[in-house]
Amino acid sequence: MIREQRSPFRGDGKTLGRGVPRNELRRARNARRDPDRDSRGSERERAAQEPTAARRIPSGAVTPPDPDVERFILTLQARRSPRTVDAYRRDLKALGAFRGGAVADATVEELEAWLARMRADGLAGSTIARRVSAVRAYFRHLVLIGARAENPAASVQLPRRPRTLPRALSPAETERLIDAAVGTMPRALRDRALVELLYGAGLRVSEATGLEKSSVAIEERVVRVLGKGGKERLVPLGRPAAEAVRRYLALGRPHLDRRYRPELFLNARGGALTRAGAFLILRKLADRAGLEPGRVHPHLLRHSFATHLLEGGADLRSVQEMLGHADLGTTERYTHVSDRRRRDVYFQAHPHARRKTPSQDSSA
């Protein structure tokens, strides 16, 4: 009995001839499995043929560097901190990715559309304001060198940023946080010196991690700080902070310094302590001290430094110089914090100044 020979090219009950090309067979089989495949493929082909200006590059896409932006970034590096320069580069790159072309060619309409997109994406007002400020600075640079006649970002309205008062730890909470850094191991000595300097000198975290061994004069009890814009300032140190740094330099740092680094604060591997490392150290100490770890960060100690100085009677100008603020108005925010705290203490402690409850007012 002769069996019917089955062809290897068989579809849905229909046999195709051997002369059909393999790619045609594959296309036919895919079409039977997914009827929408061909339509999607044609849509992708049409999208690939659309002009670039008509499409928006999705967020996260890799875009080629913009030569004009890179030249602007080079001019910034001479007068701005590395973190500020990186932020400007990211913000300008975000605009270039949105419009799919050179940032220098952006129009007012495109900037407003970009602003609307950021609002729709739920970005914070402070983030949007920072990005628009970076774009304004870039176009001011282009106008200055004659590359553009006007600044299209000048008419873009910035979102209003709510003015919030800085939070601060109480003196008792600060002491608990500092006392949590106990021990004679190298890292424990380092943690104690770090938290004492952040609070005792009101340093920014980038300033603290950027200190070198020679930055602290222990005998004179002075720390030499390189702040924003490369501005240098001298901040006095209290005896506890100077003693903590002295013990760390004598007993702790030699065991961490495996690479002969110049930085004052080192990590467990002998490299320079990073900002992220400083955050983790403070959270660990806060948890040990019974405080909220999510609430404690390096800048909170800077706020506490300024608030406690003003509450202790320090004048505003001296606090401004120790903090390294260019504008006195920035330092004035701490006066509201100290005034509010003094008012609360007064109403809680003085017998004739206790606030009346609504029921007492109505009974009167």
C-alpha cells in the first residue's frame, strides 16, 4: 500500500509547492498566526520614514551630544561646582531629548510645551524651576556670544515654589545623635568626627566629604572650607568637634588609609567617603539614637547649627559668614524658625502666657 507523501511545506490544510521561497512561507505563516502583524510592520515602516522634527524622542533614549551645549558647559566649569555643572548638563539634555534636536533652536512654543509635559509627568515645582533656570542661563550665553538675537526662555513663567521653613533638631536630639557615634573602632571614630563637623561647623555634605587632612587646624580650632563657587571660608570649631577630629586622625584614619588619600574622611575600602556614604552613616546613627532615620540627613544638621546659633544670641551676619551664604535673605529664614520656637517655649512655660482654649474663651 502506497502512503501519501506529506509535503514539508504545509499550511492550514493546504499544501504549498516546493518552489515557494522560504521568506514568503514564513510571512504567510506569521500572517495566519497574527493577522495584525503586517499592519503593525507597515506602521513601523511609515513611522521610520516620518521626519525627525515630527516625533518626540522618548525619555531615556540615547541622544548624541550637543556641541553648543558642551561648549557652554565648559564655560560653567570655571565658576560653578561640579554638581551644578552636572545638573545643567542633565537639564539641557532633557530639553534636547524632548524636541529631538539642538537646544539652541528651541522656540518659545516648544519651551512652553516642554513645561506642560513636565507638569503632566508630575515633576516637582522645584525641579521644573531648576530646569527652566538652566535653559535661561544657556540662552543668555547664546545671546551674549551673538548666536541668538533673544532669549526665548525669558518669557516662560516659572512655577511658584512654596517657601518652607527649614526643619531643625532640638539641642537634646542633636546630643543623642552625636552620642550614638560611640566606639574605638576606626569607622566609629570617623562617624563621630563627621557628625561633630556637620553640626559643629554647619558644613554642607559636599563640603565635609571634600575636606582634606590639612583643612582642620586642631590647635587653632578652625576648619578651612571650600564652598560653592570655589569660595573659601574659615569656620571656628568647638572643643568637642576638634577633639573628635583629633582622635580620628590619630587612632582611626591610619587604619583606613590604604591608598594614601588626601581626603579627611575615608570609607572602609580606603577611598574617599561619598555623599551617599555620609547619608547612610547619619541614618544608622539616627536609628541607634531612637530618631526617625528618614528624617535625619546631613543638611538637617546644618539647619540645626544655624538655628541653635541664632537662639543662643548670635548675630545674623556672623551666621551668614559661617554658613557661606551669598545672600543674607537665605540666612534670615532661620530667624523665623528660632522666633517660632521661642514663642512656643514661652507659651508653654510662662504661667501668665499660656494660651486659652476655645472653651475658656467662650466661658468668658
